[in-house]
Amino acid sequence: MAHKIIPIGPYHPLQDEPEFFKLHVDGETVVDIDIEIGYNHRLIEKIAESKSFDQVTFLVERICGICSTSHPFAYVNAIDDLLGVKSPERALYIRTVIGELERVHSHLLWLGLAGHFLGYNTVWMWAWRYREPVLDIFEKVAGNRQNYAMMKPGGVRRDMFEEDFPWIKKTLKDLIPKVDMFKGAVMDDPVIHARTEGVGVLTKEDVRQYCVVGPTARASGVGIDIRKDDPYAAYDKVEWKVITQEGGDVYSKAVVRILELYESINIILQCLDKMPKGPIDSGIKDIPPGEGIGRHEAPRGEVVHYIMADGGNSPARHKIRAPSYMNVASNKKAVIGESISDATIILAAVDPCYCCTERMAVVDYKTGKKLMDGQDLVRLSQEKTRKIAEKRIRS
Amino acid sequence: MTRLLFNFLIYPGFLFTACFGLVASWIDRKVTARIQWRVGPPWYQPLIDLVKLSIKEITVPRSASKGLFFLSPLIGLSAVTLVSMLVWLVNIDPVSKGFSGDIIVIMYLLTLPAIAVILGASASGNPLASLGASREIKMVMAYELPFIISLIVPVIKSGGLLKLSEIISYQAVNGSFIASLSGIIAFIIMIFCMQAKLGLVPFDASEAETEIIAGTCIEYSGMLLAILKLTKTMLMVALPLFLITLFWQGFTFLSLWKYVILLVIIILIRNTNPRVRIDHAVRFFWGKMTLLSIIAVLLAIKGM
């Protein structure tokens, strides 16, 4: 029997992002899935090569709207790695605070979206309402609700003021009872249990095979977290623990994210208490030739930025790997065999961020034949890296 | 004849119920908005939504079977109009007393909007719509069973009366049925079935906007979509009133608070629940609800 194809996309009805999932269904059961992304390729890596190191922070900030500080964070980590020096202590604490505030707002945003996917619009509206105070903190600290522009190679762009701290702490402490409420709403609601438990299970084995990162991996009992495994910024100076769940289903993913909210709030409060006085910028003038790798645990998982400098004003090569790139592929494992009603929530449970993830393939539009696929492009990219490296060695 | 036409088209049939339903749907939207920390629309919003839809172009998909595609919303609308006319008349018009067996007629007519939706969705030739239609079929099969069994309860309790007006007068003498154990059980089951018949959360799988993008009405646009929406709106009046007539002594314009209570229950259920999956819904209606409705019937036979 020929399978019917149910399209989700090319423009997602809810996440408002270009992606295309072709669900091959047999009745209500999904038997296969084609994941097609790449509708919104923006050549960020190429553009980065024409911007100065300072400007690239603003560029990568615009990769993703939701986790807009993850990419700059990983980028400045890469610069720190390249220079081999640490940014000033106070800057590290401020970076940590911004990174964790972002996790809080991003997880609340996901929680709301998950409610919406399940047809639970009240949770959606409430989660987004309680996300507002976090955005208010951002507005107070950085002047913007999104795209905070706090990161800077060698420091942070803006200081945080001690007189704001009591208000920030109070706002965050007020958030804790709200998180308790959501915890109750998710963990005690029988219908949510029925809808999410045992649905879209990723086993530990799947997680390893698909190299899944972030909360998606932690929900399957794989406790990988860059903040713990390879501490950067101030994450090794505060007390917190990595949240893991064993289920691997949508329910575990929701629980991991909710429990991480507590940890993030905890980290921010500790950072505000411990934040030392001092400079916030080490005043980098030149970037010497070299390579640097920066990693950051974004709300969705590990972001990797690779920077190669040739002594000039801008990166010779800038390579970005966003967490959704790893996570979206795991849908192939999670969604097959489930029903269509569960497909959307499973696809959403990895908290995908397609715009971070866009990759390119070169296709002849007349024949529809693929001239170059991802691997060819990777090969081209590696060749270029090698050429540049050789050129640098020669000069 | 003219009187019947007037009853059907203007009062208390189409026009009156439609206006009443628009107000009800405004209350629904406003309360929902307030629950969700939003402001909510002004009172005339449902009306101007309808007007806007009806002046828009109707797009007919190439793969659609046109006759059925156009006809099915009208089938649903006329069925609901007929139901609301019957229910209003037995309650507010002392001259017209309905006819024997009108409960059975209403029972059948109330199934028609769902069937019309299924027909229209299948006629549109869209894969998502046919998915929605298959869900709607499962849903109809699921909720009709407990609905019909609970419908027997007032009939048994009134000693075999099949005429709505007689059931009302029986209750006026002997007290409303929801005061008894079997009555209240059947009433609660009917509320759940009503939620499913209205296609509201948690039983909106056939229209699930976030899963299959409005499913059954995905291909409808313009006037036809307006008719589909109007059908749902009028059903939101007809169904609660039917329940009140059966179990709660009927109503006059003074006792419309009963309707408001039912409306608030509908709104609360829809705002405090996520959507259930279709297999869960079928299990819910064929399992717990059917069992409870059989218990209610047995209790009614025992006279409790």
C-alpha cells in the first residue's frame, strides 16, 4: 500500500520557521520521515570572514533570535581560546549571568510552545507571561529584550550595576513559585502524562549514535553538559548540578527543562552574590594568527564555534555548529512508529531552532540533480582551510 | 406555513440563535482571553469576523468534488438551525408544543453537523482534511454511544415520555432530573459529549490546529468557512439548551443563568486541558463514559 505523505512545512504552522518534515503515514501511524532543512541559508560563516572580530559578535548574535547570546558566548570563548588568556573575572561572571538568564527565558518559551502544541493554550499564555520579567531584567541590564549585545572579545560590552542586583534577585525569586506551578501542572496533569509519557523515546544508544546534545540528551540519561564537562566563564565557581532524567520521552524532556530552570536561577543568584569588582574588558587590540575553539551550553545544547585568524582584522575561517543540527536528525529515530498527533510534539520536543541549523546543497534546478551535497561542501571548506593554513605558514 | 418559515428563519430559528450564539462565542473568547492574561476582543468581534469571512473569495481546490464541497456546510447549518428552533419553541412558545418523538429527531439532527464536516473534508481532497475527517469519524463513533445511552435516562425517569414539552412539564411537577443520582451522572456525561460535539479542547483532534492545521476545514475559505464557524457557534447555543431542557426543567428568558453556567463549564474545560489524542478520546468515551452511562440507566430503572 502506498503511504500517504503528510507535510509539516515548508513553513512550520506554529514555529514560524522554514523547515519541511515529510511524514509518510499509514493511517495514523508515521512509518517514515524526510527531514528537509535549508530553506533559509544566510551565509553567516562567509559573511563573518568579511567582518572585523568585533563586528562578528553582532553578526553571530543574529543567527538565532531565541538564544541570541549563545552564539556570541561561544564566539568569545573561541577568541579567549585563541588568545590563550582569560577575560577579566567580572566579565566572566556577567557572561554567566546573561547566559543563564537566556536559558530561563528560552526554557519558559519552549514550555509555552509545548503547551500550545498539545492544544493547552492556557499553559502557553501563562508561560510566556512569566517569561516577561526575565525579559525585563534583560532590558534593564542590556537595554534590549532580545539581542543583548553583551558579549565582546576579551570581556563584556556593558557593566552590570550593583544597585540593580536586589531588584534582579527579587524578580528571579518571585519566578520560583511560578516554576513550581508549571512543575505541578506538568507532573500532576493526567492528560499531559498520557500525551507525553513513553512518546518519542530516544534511548541512550540513539543519543550516542545521533550525537544528540543538550536537554534532549540529558532527558535520555546522558549527562553531557559543557558547563560541567569543560567549565568556562564562571560555571566552575558556583554550585549547581546537571539535571538528567532516564525516560528519553517527551515527558522527560519537559521535566529536564523545568528542573533546569531552578538550577539556572540558582546559578544567577550565586553569581550576583559572588561577582567581584574590577574591569570588564581586557582591551584586546590585535588578534594574532592562530586557531580557537569555543563552546557554550546553549539552552538547546552545545554550540561550537571555530575561529581561525591569520593576523588580519577578520577571521580567516569561522565555523559554527548549532545544537539543533545534531538534535533535529534524531527525530528520525524518535518519530517513526508514533501517531501523527504525537509527531508535532515529538518534533518540537528537541526545541529545534532551524535558523541556526541551515546548511546548503547545490542543486541543478533544471534536472533537480544534486551537484554538491553537504559532504562536498565540507570537503571544499576543508580544502580552503588547508590552503589558508599553507598560505599562513608560507608568509 | 409563514409562521413556520418565520420560526425557522428569524425567531427563534436561524437569526435569533445566530445572534445569541455570537454573543455566547464572544463570552467564550473574552473569558478565555482573561484566563490567559490577554485583553480579549470587543463584543462585536465574532460578528465582524463572520462579515469579513463572508465577503472574501471562496477558493475551491482543483481536486475537490465541488457539489459536496459546497453543500456540506449548508447541511450542517440547516440541521443546527432546525435543532435550535425545536428546542427554543418547546421552551418559550406555549402554543407550539413540539411533537411526540422530537427527542429522537433532535438526536439524529445533532449528528448531522459532524457528518457534514466529514463529508466536506473528504470532498476537499486534501490529505490533512481527510486525516481530520477520519479523526472526526472516530470521534463521532466514540461520543455518540454514551450520548445516546444517557439520553435514555430522562426518558426512563419520565416514565417513557418521548416529547420534550412533556418532559419539561413532568419535571415541573416532580423536580428536575439533575437532583437525582442517575440524572446528575447522565448530565455530566452529556457535558463531556457536548464538549466533543462542539469540537473544543480537549476533544478537538479533528481540527487540531497545531497538528493538522485546522484539519477538516483546511480547504474552506470565505463564505463557506463563515458558515462552518456559524454552525459551531449556533451549536454552542443549541446543545446546552437541549441539555437544560432534558435535565433541568427547561428554561425561560428569566432562567438563562442555567445556560450561562453550562457555558462557563464549557469554557473552563477547554482552558484547563490539553488536547487528548484520538485513541485516548475513544478509550475515554467507550470505557469510562459508556460504563457510567449504563450505570445511570440502571439507576434510573431502579428509580434513583
